[in-house]
Amino acid sequence: MNKQQLANRIWESANKMRSKIEANEYKDYILGFIFYKFLSDKEVEFLKKNDWEDEDFIELIEDDIDTVNQCKNNLGYFISYNNLFSTWIHMGKDFDASNVTDALSAFERLINDSHKKVFAGIFDTLQTGLSKLGETSNARTKAIRNLILLIKDIPMDEKQGYDVLGFIYEYLISNFAANAGKKAGEFYTPHEVSLLMSEIVANHLKEREHIEIYDPTSGSGSLLINIGHSVSKYMSKDCIQYYAQELKENTYNLTRMNLVMRGINPSNIFTRNADTLEEDWPVDTNSYPPVLRVDAVVSNPPYSQQWVPDGKESDARYSDYGLAPKSKADYAFLLHDLYHVKPDGIMTIVLPHGVLFRGGEEEKLRTQLIEKNQIDAIIGLPSNIFYGTGIPTIIMVLRQKRENDDVLIIDASKGFVKEGKNNKLQASDIKRIVDTYIKRSSVLKYSKKVSRDEIRKNDYNLNIPRYVDSSEEAENWDIYAIMMGGIPRREIEQLGKYWKAFPDLKSELFKENGTPYLELQTKKLKESIFNSKDVLKFIDLYQSVFNGFDEYLMNHLVVHMEEVLPVKEEEILGKEIFRRLEDIPLIDKYYAYQILDNCWLEIAIDFDIIRTEGKDSIRKVDPNMVMKKDEEKQEGWKGRILPFELVQKFCLADELACIINKENRCATIVSEYTELIEGLSEEDKDSEILNESKDAFNSKEVTKKIKELKNASTDDEISLREILLKYTMLVAEEKKLKKEVKEEVANLHLKTKKVIENLSEQQALELLREKWIVPLIERLSNLPNQMVVDFEKKIQKICEKYDTTLIQIEDKIHSAEKELCLMMDELCGDEFDMKGIELFKEMLSGKLDN
């Protein structure tokens, strides 16, 4: 199974297994075991590269000093055979919880001195928490055994490039965060926010040969890792040094695990378990500069928490600016970050909106930062984007030295999709923000470059709506058109960008009458728009810019698939799509990018497999494992890369069509049963030949009734017998078809397996085209049609708004009143009834006095 399927399976099982244990706690146990497996498998891989065979590992003991030192010097630790993760698996029922406690104690004892900063105490949270996995030793043993069996299939070898492991680790952290409530903020920054910050930082650092990055509130380390991933598009990951500081011990351990498991050299990892505001990164007099100065600082500190500013007036981090109020430490974290940035570096920090406009000490600090020209950009994020809090947040980008003296303000609060209870940035939202930041673009209702003079005039208030109005336009209502009819010209002209692209369409749809109002001159609006020469010409133009794009993709992705670097490829394809759409109006190129990203998610998973296993993986099939009654069982086969359905559609079309025809016939038979029931008399419907709900035949009773009607003589009896005989024929046909379908489906399944395993090179490439390229091309091709549909809806909405005038409504009311009066003239009753009717008629006609 691919990494997404494996991660999902592990999460679903882990979530069930944790039972009543809080998600925030259980994550430390499963992630701790995953890390131990990583270290154990890494040692096995290292020794096998040094000529160890499987049968040699039983001799992997502490008494073998040479091997112990070899492992410690190269890996930083040593794990004996008895304590290997693979040994625990092989122990089966002999495994005991004490095996884990013994192994963790031994690991701590056998860390190399040079690696203690990375590994010392890293399993403390796991070791102290094992007791919560069960009240008795047997219960703990069972829980731990289930956990290690759950994660045993996660690949840890270097050949995988740690991508699968990293993906699963991040996937589990994000899912635990989604279930951890307010505690989620302590250890997790949503991947999309992390990626946004990373892309901004990576663009700033892309020309450098070596960089240092620092997160003073590192949580699980995802921010640092994402920056490293983004920067690695431009340089080797070995040229990146990581600095992390985290207050909470269990979260600090997550940071270290996460960094190590991404294949980062421990010599490039520097971490501290300390309070960032109280214990700044130590001054090192043996290094230059002695104060830690890095190329980039990134952080997502706790929002508006209390701190102790007393005695910090002379602290170098704050002395040039002042101190944040003790009730809100937001600016204390910001100034700490800024202090550690090199003069040509960059920092990004997530903060609550309040830092933009709150008064008092914060206003003074904000003023200083603006006058020192250190705020580069402010990005307003959607609300409810972080787990555990719905407050609106921003990303602030700052630099020590800048050439420009404006502040770019981006209101990205409207760009998101709903995912469960939270909002989520899409890839297109992230790209739109990053592109706007890099180009420093002013975009109507989205972004604006704000001069310092304008900020000064606003008393250093940086609240986003003061500078960028992203609110939707209020709907117009034309009083004359409401009363008298007609379509206001000014409302139609608000669609100016469409009329510019379709110059003749407006006159085709609307008729001038010498007033500020137009008349719609077609009853088939949608048809008229889609058949317009302007629109057809536009669609042809759009399709023409993508001429040859399928061949470009085929050559780029399929023919030369082994040369593709997934980390860079999506960006390359995105640039190509943007280039082709450069001169096409009306189409939002970021919509096109989102289509690419949606398709790329699946393509990238396939590339991970091909890159690891080679092109032969295209011809591989795997057992299709499913959970049945808490037990995993095989249910047929599935392609490692190629879905069976795709292969059947293009390689076994005749066999598939035969099955589909028989299934369609079965569906038709079901509808024929209904027709037969409808043909029964009411008396027969109430008889026992139908079930209680009268929507299906009772087979036993039908057989009995046919025997009774063997000598049917009346028309009703003959008719009933014919219906019942028809039913029995249909039943026999359906039974035969279902049996055939079942056999043919099973045969087709096995035949598909054989076809995949024996695909020619050309067949494999063509099937990859169908899986990767055709869906992307089809979705891109549909963009202009979607745009035209949206355009038609806008016009339709305006027309419907004024379709019925108030005068017409009043005329209808008067007409209805007259009809009602005439009907009341036909009524009769006693003296008082008739007086009441007369009064009611006078009221309807408006003659009744108050």
C-alpha cells in the first residue's frame, strides 16, 4: 500500500487502541515507538552495509566492544540484538512489557558522548508513560504488542529517502492534534501554515550555499522541517543547520525525533529544552558571533500568554525597543526572534490579530518596528485555521535591514476550504499569497503596499481592514427597475471584464431602448451565451494554448519518469501552466494550479514508489488487505500503482463490457418485478403472493399459487398465472446472470492481475498516461466552461431580480381581489352572514373606512 493508505490504516487503528487515553498523551507513545523502530532499523541497515548477515545478529551484544564502538561512532548509539525492534516482533507471545523498559534504559546508557545533545532523555516521555497503557503487566504487554505490530510495516530504510516515514509521522501528529483540543497548539502548526511560511523563507534564502534556521518554540519541529524541505529545492539538505528550543519536555522530544527521522545529520541538529523568554540561547564565546545569529527564524508561539518582564530592561533582545506587557507576551517572542536574525536574514512569526492594533506598550513597540523599517509584510489568515482555537491570526514577516520602506499587507482571510470543524489553506491559496509577497503586488481587495506615511496617519494602527477592504460589494437594488421593470445598465456594466473578453455578446443579449435600462432579448440565456461567437472563440483560444500540453506531460513525467524530482516537479509544471495562461483573460490561473495540485497528490505517491522500487513497480500487484472483525484478511489483489479498474477499461474492455451488460440486465429485471406487481389486481396485491410491504413477491407463495392456477379458466386467473410465470422466468434469469457475473468478475480479477504483471513497456507507459495525464488535461479543459457557467449565473441573477415589478404584483393582487369578490357574490346565508360578506368585499375593494 502507498504511504497515504498506510498512514490512514495506522491512524484508524491507533485511534481505536488509545481507548480512553487522551490523544495528546497517546501520541507520545506511538510516536516514541516509531522513533525507536527507526533507530533500531537504521542500526540493522548500517551493519548489513558492513557485511553483517541476518544470522550474525544474534551475536550483537554489549560484550562485543568493537561493534558497540563502531555503532556509537557512526550512529551515535548502540542497540543489542535482544533490544532490536525486529527481535520484539519475532518473540511473538514471549514478548513482555519489560523488554521495552529494559531496552529504553540500555539505549540511554549506550549513547555516544558526542550525540547526547540529540539523544539523551529522548525516550523519557515514553518510558514514564508506559504505565498508562494498562493497569496490569499483562494489559500493558498486550497494549504494547498491539502498538509495535501496528507500526511494523512502516519502511525506515534510507532507500525510501525517509519520505514515507516522515509523511506518516506528520500525518499522525496532525490527526492527534485534530483530536487534542486546545492542547494541540502546544505541539503542532498546521502543515499548510507551516508550508506558507517555509516558501516565503526559502525564496529569501535560495541563493545561499549554507543556512542556519531557528525555531524558539519548536513544538513537534514541523516548521523547521518544512523550511528545510522548501530550501532543499535550491541546496543540499546537508547545508542546513537546525536550531530548536522548546519548553515542554515531551514536545521537545518530538522535535528531536522528527528532525532525526528526516535523515538530518545529527551534527546539524542543535536543540534545547528551556523557556525561550526566560533562558535565551546561551552566548558561546568560542564561536563568532558569540550570540546565535541565523539566516531565518520561524515560530508559532503561544498566543497572548503572560510572562515576567521584570528585570529585563537591559536584556539585549528588548533594550532597543522596550518590554511587552506582562499580560501578553506576543511582542516579547517577536523581539526575541528578531534579535537572532542576521542583518540579511528573515523571520516569520504567527501572532493573534490584536498585535496589529492594541494600544499601550504594544503600540510603542509597533511604532518602533515601523520606524526602524523592520516590518516587511503582514498576512491575514482565515479564522479557525489552527486546532484548538478559532481566533483570527496573522503571519508577520520581518527583516533587520530592508531596501524598500513600505509594508505589504495581504488579506488572505477569504481563501480557504472547509475541512471538518476547521478551515484549511489550499495549495492555490498558499501559492497566491507567496506570489503576491514575492512580487509585492497590490491587488484589489486582496493586498496593498502601504507607505510609512500612511501608517503614521493611522497612528501606527496596522489593522488589516484599514488598508485592504476585502468585503464583498453590497447588492444594488434599482428602485425604478423594481417598480417599472427593465435591467439597470450600470449593474450589467459591472461585469465589464466579461464584456471586454466578449465584445459583441452584450448587444446580442440585451436591447437598448434609449434609457438607462436594458431589455433581455433572449428567452434561452444559457444557450445564447454558450452559442455566442465570442464565447466559442474564447474557448477555442483557451484550448489552443494547451495544444501539445499532453505530449509535454507525457515526455516530462512518463517517458523520463526516473529523472523526475517530485520535490521540484510540481513547481515546474505550475510555471508551465502559468506561462500558457499568461494572455488568457477571465481564467484564474490559481484555479488551474489547484487542479494541478489535486492531481499531483496522487501522481507524487506513485513517483515515491517508482523512485524507490524502479519502473518494475508498475507491473507489481499486492494482496488487498481488509479489516474483518478486527482481523486483517486478504480480499483479492490490487495494483501497486495501476488500479485494476483502469487496466480493465483499456486492456480487458470486452470482458468488462460483458459483465456490465449482465449487471445492467439484472438491474432491468428488478424494475420488471415492479411492473409485474403494478399489473396485479388490488385483491391479488393483498394476497400472500406479496410480502407484507407489498413491494416484492413471496417466492414460495408464488410457486404454490401457480399450482393452484394450473387449470385457470377465468380471464383474471389466466392473467395472474401469466404474471406469476413471467416472475419465475425472471427469477431464473436473474439467478443465472448473477452466478455468471460472480464467476466472470472473479476471472476478470485474476486476468487483470496477470495482465499487469505482463505489461509491455509501451502498455505500461500508456496506462500511466491514462492515470496521470488524462484526468489533469480533462479538468484543465473544463475551466472555461465553468467560467462561462458562473458568468451566466451572474447575468441570470440580475435579470431575475427585476423580472417581476411591484406594479405587476399589485395588478395581480387587484385581479385576485376582484375574482374573490365575484365568488363571494354567489354565497348565501342569514342576515348577519351577508353583512359580514359585504364588509369583507368593501375591505378588498379598499372602500372600508378605518
